[in-house]
Amino acid sequence: MKVSSNLERILTSGQFAATGELGPPKSAEAEVIHRKAALLKGYVDAVNITDNQTAIVRMSSISVATMLLGIGIEPTIQMTCRDRNRLAIQADLLGASALGIKNLLCLTGDHQKFGNHPTARGVYDLDSIQLVAMVKALRDEKKFANGEAIDTVEPRFFIGAAENPFADPFDYRPYRLAKKVAAGADFVQTQLIYNVPKFKEFMKRVVDLGVHEKCSILAGVGPIKSIGMARYMQNSVPGMDVPEDIIARLKGVPKEQVRKEGIKQCADIIREMREIPGVHGVHVMAIEWEEAVAEILELSGLLPRPRV
Amino acid sequence: MTSEKRDLAPPTVEPLPPCAATCPAHTDVRGYVQAIARGDFEEAYRIAREPNPIPYICGKVCAHPCEDQCRRKDVDEPIAICALKRFATEKHDPRLGHAPRLTQAEPREEKVAIVGSGPGGLTAAHDLARMGYKVTVFEAYPRLGGTMQVGIPLYRLPRETIDLEIAPLKELGIEFVTNVRIADVDGLLSDGYRSVFIAVGSHVGAKLRLPNAELPDVWLNTEFLRRVALGEKIDLSHRNVLVLGGGNVAIDVARTAVRLGAAQVSMSFLESDETMPAHPWEIEEAKEEGILMYPSRTFKECVLDEGKLAGVKCIKVDFRGFKPDGALDIDEFVDTEHILAADLIIFSIGQGPDLSFLPKDGSIAQTKRRAIQVDPVTLATTKPGVFAGGDAVTRVGFIIDAVAAGHRAARSIDAYLRGVDPRTVQPDESEKLGAIQEKTISHIRKLEREPLPKTDAATRRATFDEVEHGYTETQAVRAALRCLTCGAGATVDTDKCIACLTCVRVCPFEVPGLERGTANVPVEQCQACGLCATECPAKAITMKLYSDDDMIQDIKRAIKRAKSDSEPAIVGFACRYCAYSGEEPKVVQARFPKNVKVIDVLCSGKVDSLYLLKAFEYGADAVFVAGCIVGECHNDKGNVHAGQRVAYVKKILDELGLNGARLEMFNTAPGECTSVVEDVIRLAAKVKELGSSPVPYPSRAGRSN
Amino acid sequence: MIKAKQKPIAEIKTLIAPYRNILILGCGTCVTISFAGGEKEVGMLASSLRIAAAMDKNAQLFTEATVQRQCEWEFIDAIADQIQKADAVISLACGIGVQALAERYPDKVILPGVNTTFLGMAIEHGVMVERCRACGDCILGLTGGVCPIARCAKNLLNGPCGGSQRGKCEVNPETDCAWQLIYDRLGKLGQLDRLSSLMTYKDWSKDYDGGPRKIVREDLKL
């Protein structure tokens, strides 16, 4: 055990993990966090707190994570390279660890162009793989990025990374994942998966490389709320692969039942994920629809969550 | 250098385009063809006139060796240069004078005698008179013009045309003495003439020494043509005429015989159909008029039947030309003897000068070929002060050769009389532009040569009226627009060039390259489309025939003219290749509103973005560019570039708050000049709504910067 | 070569508003090649500004000049008279030329007329693209000759981000994904294994993060 977080324990015990996600508000309002947290509490093993997701300014990931700790939910903080250089990142991680946060997802971050401050300077001092390596060095070698030793308590995180199996070049993606794992990723959460056959092909290659034995792979899933949202993701979100049959299924039901069908569809995908070799869990991203998470996991047969 | 000499000097652009280099008088052909293309017909006349005191005649009967060398022949067919010269003379307003910008020097005392009033004599007389000399021209025949008067048939050259050229020469003070055959050159010198130019031409025909060739019904070309030209009524009806010889004069003889009513006219000659020496177009016209051709024959005897001429005994031959020793290189075919029937035979196998008047002491030497011997550079004979040129020296030549000889003689005589070595006053031989490379040719748009209107063959058989007629304005402009503007393209200022490669990339003809680190636009390849000059960001490229400053002056003038009404002033740049779409520009422009003034350009690609802005700077209320439709540009994509520049400048105008709608690009399809008229009228209406440009006129900027 | 783009006329008008005699000064090297500040552009801008002045009925006077390189004292000294006569100079050179003028003519107002944009090349006539960020520590030898610093929106050093699709960048679908290009190039070179090793943190101190940079060749100093 590296940090003995709930998520690490679940995965180490060989059980199929389920994580959730909570998007912080574009305000200083605490109440909304409590409301969303209540919808997730007990249904997932850990909750990711996004970091200025899609480059839109929101309450900081570490602050919200701290609040979740108080509520009794295990948080996974996200950290992007877009907004901070190596000094800021290390400083924040020292603090996060001190506050008791144990899971960390390392990301490059969406480009600022897509957010609400498109003229901001992007930092990108590090890339996500360098970030993973840096966090591992902090934890396992007690060294800062400059090689300087940490004299007393080092920050310890269960290190996560992301991967998008649907981005190009497809052939390189498994190797890039392997590189992230070699750099120190303990777990991986993937981009939202709707194209299951393509994901299976990706996983086959990952398994062939033996990457699944060195880290836990959590397939990213999420319910589709409306046909409009499906089309938007299909056409306008870089790196998303939404096949036509996914949309066709939602179109096949009366309009008022689309949400329900989206939840069912998500649960069906989760069931498929459980059968794919090398997949160790799912990461459910119900964006601004936290209410759906419990139902999805229920339908997938992943409730109740184990206690380890 | 005195001003009159500068006037008479050949064009100075080096190397010369092949047309000008080939022209014995080095006429700036490109200059006048381009002027016609631009619609500046008086300028065309002025350029054509400058090196040639008989442009009206040459416009009709010049042998135009220039056309044989025209580089357009490698693309499709040569430019119709001669016809365009004719057009320029026909457009010329005689009230402006025969030689609008040539000057005449102060009178000098020295007298010069010219023997012969053909093209050489007239030219020398003209030049010497302008230099101030007292010139007397002696002519043996009753009318002036030499061969032009007594040789060339009327249907090719109406005699009024000759009169047109002679009259202004008289105004220069040249004294003409007709019906006087000079018999004593030395006498002229002792009569006070300080120098003599012998230009007696080549008026003595020759016969082969055949049996019966002395019969009355065996005639000579020169005599026959002269008799007809001088008005003798000869009736050839019911006659069967056989012309022996295949040159241009033989054709003149045959076609004249047709017009005199001959029942049948035939021609027979040594050469084959393909090697017949007459110009192809002459042969064509002769055949159209029913003249029969019997090529590849040699003649043995004029045969008689019952005492009367019955024809010529011929043998078929393979004639390959002349051997180095001057003998015929020929084989006769056995068993091919036959008789070509005729009751009138006219020999036209060549002619030579009558040199019987030369001093008996041999002081004016002759060549072995019975011509006057001269120094080829100065045209000086072996007698000091006596010069000779034209057919009297060359035996056979074109009118334009004689014109060139006249100029040469005048320069020599002037030098001689001033005590200067005549060798030092003759221009160096000009360099000629090389050929166009294949890849460039492949990009040049093919354009049909405009045929010259002609009277139909049936009608012309019965009349000595002129066969060929001039171009209409539309035809002439279209014919002139085919000119490749050889040698007048882009010039790179290597001090300014930074080798940005823009020219290399934009040239539609793959011409520019880099040489020693700067752009190089080979003069023999450049098609003068102007794209490189307009696109060059360093302003390192200029065009030989126009400059930015010229254009800006044109723009200012156009605005001034457009502004004379109280209406908004609209300035247009119209591509002459298409904007008028075959209509006469002035007809199309007359349909534009009065407040629209157009600057004609040869391709809209020559319209620099800067010109568009400058027009607004100087107070234009609206500007348009009229070019061809995409795919129809003379220069591949000049119109596309123009469109892009218009779009770019529209944005600038919008940024300035001047409203980009004041600038428009119009693309005119072939044959749709109404569309440009409609477009312009629409723009005028729109501008009226928009009101005057907020840039005051005359703009303060225009005055002070 | 340095690529630049002319500033919007409105911005230039605002910059020059207080001045009467204005010299528009072009530069005959990089900005000429990038169609932003050569003699031709000087003429275009001068004409535009004269139009603007006439429209606004102000009495500004514009003169035009272009020197071979504004970033050399000798070249800008050659037109010292013209500069001295002007109340303000609009330089159409890159930022280097503007600063050279400002440094050489301390009491003269020097204004930029272009935005110096990037180091790059024309991939076709009229289309210029960025190729180098002058980061001071070239890694092209490791990346198959394609620069992820200049050509990846996130300066990634360890492969493409999740936004790489069909060879294009998520930030601008017209831009090639640098890492796709690197992947393809290394594939062709048989060096794909290079992409498996971790490329460590970049030394940005050699870029502008190290402060204004300087190159001194002691052997050349006069």
C-alpha cells in the first residue's frame, strides 16, 4: 500500500472500483457542494474534484476536497499543468497532503482557449507525465522536482493519470499509457467511453503490453441526458467518440424517457466494462447530474459498495 | 547630339524584340502595337512614323519580315504587324501633321542630289531635309515613288497613298524633279551638289535566252507593270498569259494580267510548290483569283504555231537551289518535255538596276553581279561624296530595306558633309531577344490571329481596286492585344530585392528565378503581365512600359475629369482584354454615367492595391476594377489577384470608416460587355446613395504629400 | 524568419493622434518578406493614414522611408535627418527595430505599426506558420525534427494530449498536431521507441524565463 486510501484499498483487494465526480461551483457557495456530495456519498469509492474543468474558473479542487473530507467522502483532487508551474503545483500538493487528501489525478488540462478566460497565459511548465513523475518522486524518493530532498514529511498520493483511448494516433495511445505508468501512475481514469468496441481493442493492446498489471484502469463512463448533448459531444468535444448507435438508442424512446434511457445505457456500458480484461473499475462522470449516479450504479449491480 | 538626330535614332531598348530587330528600319513595332492595344492610336502612329517617312505605304505593302520573326509564332501565329501599322495610319488625324513630333533643323547651305524617288531616295531626302540640307530628288519617270509607283500594282497600293507620303516631303522643302533621267553623276557634283545619293532601284527585267524569246508577244515583267501603272490601257481579253517566274513580282504580273481581262493566267517556275519564293499569302490570293501554277519546270523554247506564239516548251525538274559558284543545282527529269500553251509570255525571273548612267571611267565601281559597289556600313561608292543604296545596290530588296538604306545614306552624307567619318555615325547592329522557353509558352494563352478583311476573289478579278482593307478599331485592338510585349517586361532592382521569392511564386509563366541571391526575370522570357511588380513587397520590380508614378498621374487625371460634374467621381480600372468584351472601349465607356472615368490596363492583375487606395486618397468617391471572369485571364490568374486585392482594400476602407462598398471588382464574361455597363451603373447608383467620400477633394493629402 | 502582421489602422490612428509630422518607416528584411512592413506596405499604410487624416480633417503629414534593416545602427543612422524632422515615427519593423530606433533616438517618439508575431516560414504564398519559439534549448534532435514547443499548444514533451484528432490540434482544427507529426516522422525513421522514454522537465531558464537573453562572442568583440 502506498497511501492506503479507500480507492487504493478497493483496487488492491481486487474489487471492481467505482468512482464519481463533483464539479465545484463557479462561486464561493459552500451549500451546493454539500448538496452534490450528499447525492454521491456511499455510492462511490472516491470522488474526483475537477480543477478549473474545461478551463473555466471554479472553486479550487483542494478546497472542495477538504470540505468533502469533513463530510466523510474520500476525494480525488485533480491537478492541471495549465494553471500552475512546478513551484505552485508542489506547494499545493504539500498542502493537500497535509490536509489529508490521498488521491491525486494528474492532468495536462484543457487548453485555456476553450474556457472562459481564453486570453489567459497557459503555463504548461510541465506536461501530465512529468507531473506524474514529479509526484512519484515527491512520494517515493522524497525529492522535489529540482532533486532537493524533503527533510521531514513527504506528500503521499495515490497517483492517477488520464488517458483518452479515442484520441490519435490510436496506435500510440497504449504506449503512452505505459509511459505514464512507468512514470508512476497507480491508477488511470479514461475519457468517457461510448465506443465500446474501440475501447476493447485499446484494452487488448494495453493488456498485451502488461500495463494493466502495473496500474488500475478505471473506464470513464457517463449518462447522456439528451440527444442534443450526445450530438454536441459527438461533434464538438475534441477526443470524444460517440457512435451513431448510442444516439439511435436514445432516439428510439419517447422524448420524456430519454434521460431514463441514458441512465440505462450507461449502466449497460458499465456491465460491458466489467467483462473487459484489464479494466479494474469505472469512473462515472455525471456532469451536473449527480442524481443519476446512484441509479446507474444500482442498475449496473455495483451497489452496495464494498468496505475494505 | 542634336535634337533632330535623336529623333531619327533607332529605339534604344536593348536587346530589341525580334520584330524591331528584324525590321531593317528598327521600327519600334512593340511600341506601336502596344499603343494600339491601349487605345492610344495617335501614339501608335507617331511611333510607327518616327523611323519611317512612308508609313502609309508600308502599312499596305511592306513585306513585313518582322512578322516572320514575331515570337508569337511559337505560340500560335505572329501578330498582324503590317495590318496594325496600316490601322495606325488610317486612324491618324492628318491635321496633326505627317510627322507629329519630328523637328527640322536650321537650313544649311549644302545641296544634296538624290537620284531616284523610290523608298530609299524619299527616306534619304526626308532625313537630309530635316537636317537642314537643300535636297533635290531627280526622278526619271513622270510620277514619284519609284517601284512603288511603277512596279507595285494598284490593287495593292492605291496611288493616293503614295501622294499622301509625298506631299509632306514637299513641305519639308525637298525639290522634286520628274521626267529627268540623270545621265551624268559627275555633272551633279559640278552643278553644286555636294553629295549624291544614287537610289535608282531595279527596273530592268530579264529574259532567258530562249529561242523565239525576242518575239513581240514575249514581254518583260518590269515594262509590263510600268506601262499599266502609268495608265496605258492594255487589253488582254481572250489572251492566254503565261508568267515565267515564281517570285512576288511574278505574282504581281499574273494578278495584273487577270485584271486586264486575260482569259487564262498561269505561272510556271523552277521551284516546287513548297519552295516557291513568293510570299505564301500572295500565292494564296493569286490562286483565289484563278491563276494556275505549274511548278518545277525549266524552259527550253518559246514555241510557235503557224508563226504565232503558242507556248513554252518545258521540262520537269528537281530544283534544289544554287550551288556555291552560282550555278543551278538542278536535275531534269527525262521524258517530261511538254508545252505549256500561251499566246502571251511574260518573263518575271528577276530584275536589275539600269547602271548605264554611271560614269564611263569606272569611278563608281560596280559589283560582279551588276550592282553598284558600296561600303556596306556607310553606303559610300568608290567616288567620294557619292553614296548608293536600295535595289541599285542589292538588286532585289523590300521597300523597308530601301527605307533603312535611305536613313543610312542620310547619316553618312551628313557626316561626310560635316567632315566626320561616316563610319562613326552608323548605329551598331542591335541584339535580338532569344526564343521563349517551352514551359513559358505552355502558359501563354492562345489567341486567333485577326484576319484582314479582303474583297472576294471574284470581284477583285475585274478591278484594280484595293484587295485588302483595314481593320476596324475592335479588330485592331484585338489583334494588338495578342502582342507578347517582348522585352518590355519586369526589371529587378537588385539593390532593393531581398529574394523573398514572391515573384518566383506569383509568375504565371514560370519565368523569374534567383541569380546570385536576388531575383532575376530573364528579359527574353518575361510576358510583362506585371504580377510580380504589383506583388513585390520590396517594390524592387518595375515594368518597362509603365510605372507606379504614371499610374498615379492617370488616377489623378481620371478623378479630375470625373469630378467636373457635381456627381460623385468614380474611377475604374478596366482590363482591355475583357472588360469591353470585343466592343470598342469608347462605345462601352459612352454607356457609363458621365461621372465614371476609366483607366485602361492590360490585365486587371496590373492594378496594384496601392492604386486603389491612392484613388480614394486623391478624392475618388468610388473605384472599380473590371477584369475577366475567373479562368479567362490573359495572364492565367491576374484577375484572381485583382479580386483578392479588391477584397483586401475593401477591408482597409471599412477599417477607415470609408465603407468598403465604394470599391468593387467586376468580372466580365466574354461577349457580355453589357454586364460591366450594368455593374458600373449599379455602382454609380449606390455611390449616389452613399454620397461623396468623406475625403475632401482636392484632397489636402493630395496637395501636400 | 521573423513574421509580423500590421496593426489595425484604428490602433495606429490612436497611437499617432497627438503628432503632426509622422514618418512611416519600413524595414527591408523580415517584415518585408512577411508582407507587413516593406516599402509596399509603407506606401499602403501612408495612403490609408492620409485618407484617415483627410476624413478627420486633421493636419497630419506623412512621409515614407524604408531602410534595409532597422535593427542595425548604421542603417537607421542613414536616415537620421528624416527621423529628426518627424514628430513621431511609426516603425513597421519588428519589435527589435522599434526598440533600436527608440534607443538610438532617445528624444523621439517611436511607435510600433506591426505586431511581431512569430518565427516561421511561408508554407505557401501568403500563408505563414510558426516554426520556432527561440526557446534557447533545441530539442528537435529528439523529436524527429518537429518542434513541440513551437507547434504544440501545450508545449507537451511526452506525446499528444487527448485532443489530438485525425492529426489535428484541438485548439485549432487547421493546425497539425505536432505530436502526430513527431509520431509519423519517428515512425518513418524507425525511432518510435524514443517515444517510450520519459522526456524530463524542460529547462525554461534558457527561454525568456531566464530573463532577457544575451549572446556574447568574446572572439568577435571589437
